[in-house]
Amino acid sequence: MARVLVPLAEGFEELEAVTVIDLLRRARFEVAVAGLSEGAVTGSRGTVIVPDVELESVLQHPFELIVLPGGLPGTDNLDNDNRIHRLLKQISARGGYIAAICAAPKVLANAGLLDGRRATAYPGVLERMAVPGLTLSAEPVVHDRNIITSRGPATAMDFALILIELLASSALRKEVESALLKDREPTF
């Protein structure tokens, strides 16, 4: 199965990170949750997560996908870490998938990976950046070649399901989605 890296930085958006990690693990992907440094990482709402590994220990692993959760200041902390920019470029150069949600597409833009691409992000994040040739979309999830972006916490489940489909199959996506009862409307 696919190998996925989810780096966590102080101030990450909990709903985005946990939803992606959970759904990708339900799909039986090998998901490495990596802290930028040793120890627990605190999200933007105060939730504490203990990563599986420290980022430094997995820098040479061949991941098929890297997923950046948004949140502030988590996104800025990812963006300020040169290892993240290097990993994004390496995985992209190998033909792997690069995914970012909420404010995290800003990291992709600063790494030069959104030039000439179509993408989405949390409103206001990419609009104020001068990204050459970027076509900004208001769609919940945008897939442009090997780059997948999404708007925010409410889109995290659809984002994760699309990642499952891209890495495996629509059948596996449907299997995971069905078990979540996602297709059922709430009743009151």
C-alpha cells in the first residue's frame, strides 16, 4: 500500500490533520505522522498529538504522498522549515502527490510548486501572493496533475477521500466512504 507523510508543526489545524490521518489509515495506507522536532505537537485549538516519528528520521523514505494540514501558526511553521520545501520538491520530482489544505497551499506556493497551476485554499491565503500563472478556484478540492489542494476544515473528509482514490482506486474510496455513513443525510 501507499506510503504517506503527514508532517505536523506547532499550531496545526486538528480537524484537517486527524481526518486525513484517520481516513488514510482506514484505507490501509502506511501513514507516518512526523513532528518537526522530537515530542508532542500542540494544534491550533490546544489538542496535543504525539507523532509517530521525528521528521529528520524519515527524510530519505520514498513517500508517494505528502499531506500538509493547515492551521495557524502551523502553516507558517511548516513554511519556515527548509526540510519541508526540500521534501515537497523531491516527492514532486519523483512523480509523487503533493497535498495541502486550508492555509497550507501557501507552503506549496512558496516552494514554487503552484506556478502555472490550478489550486484552492482558505479564502485570502493565496489571493495576496504573487504566484505566476496560478488559477485560483473556490472549489472545495482541486486536483491539478500531482497537486491536490483543499479549502479548510469542512472539506477535510472529501479531501482525504480524493487522496484515497488517487493513490489506490475509486473502489477503495467507496469502501472507506461507505463505512463512514457519509452518504446519509442527518435526521432530526
